[in-house]
Amino acid sequence: MSDIGHYVLVEVMEFVLIYDIPMELESIQRQTHRILVRNSCEKIQRSVWKSKELTSLIDVATFIKKSGGDARILEERFVF
């Protein structure tokens, strides 16, 4: 949080889920998409989604990994 004049800027952390699910696991791909939409995640690209809810993304990443895919969660931070 920073104070600029009369304005107070509050940084809201956002997180990015990047995942890879093998093509042969089509049902897992569909389930993952449904879960992400249901949790109001924002689609950036096909397997790159953004959310403010870290716990929800951890749950999705855990599901993907247990189902045979790979998943990473990054903290979104822009420098420029």
C-alpha cells in the first residue's frame, strides 16, 4: 500500500495458473475448464488463467497434478 497525495493505492494480489494436461486426458481438460469458470477465473490463454483466489487455484492445480497433468501457480507482478 502506498500513499500518493490524497489517494491510497492498495495492491490486490493476483495469481496465474499455467497448466498442461495431456491430450488423451480430454475429460480432465473439460473438468478443469468447468472448475475454472465456476470459480470466476479469467482466461488469458488456453491453459493460462488468472484469479485473486489463491486457494481456488491451488485446488485446481492439485486436481490437475493428481490427474496426470502438470501445473504451476505464479504471482502476477508487472514491472513495466
